[in-house]
Amino acid sequence: MIRMRHRVKRSRRDRWFMGVCSGIAHTYGWRPNVVRLAAAILAIAIPGPSLVFSLLAYLALGILLPESDEF
């Protein structure tokens, strides 16, 4: 049985800030604006220090994920 692994990459063309949400959306076939909206809602709606954690996680992914040549 062959498993296909999805490799998440940042978007080079369809980006607002660093291309993380758009890269996740393109990898899994979702709409980028839906992923952006979901990330913003989760960062704000979860009580506690979730906004700071979300921003740090986003920045870390923006630094660690390679840019895509495809999207």
C-alpha cells in the first residue's frame, strides 16, 4: 500500500502575509480565504493566550516551511 504524504509549503503568489494559510489551503484543496478566516476565528475565540500562541505558531511556520514553486 502506497501512502501519499502531503508536503505543506508556503504559497508564493497567493499570499497576504507569509503564505502559510494559503499554502495549507492549496495543499489540501481548500479555499485560502476559508483557512484564513478559520485561523483568525480560532485565534480570537479560544480564551486565554491563544492569540499570542497563534501568532508565534504562524511566524514559526512562515520561517520553517519552504516556498512552493507551483502556487
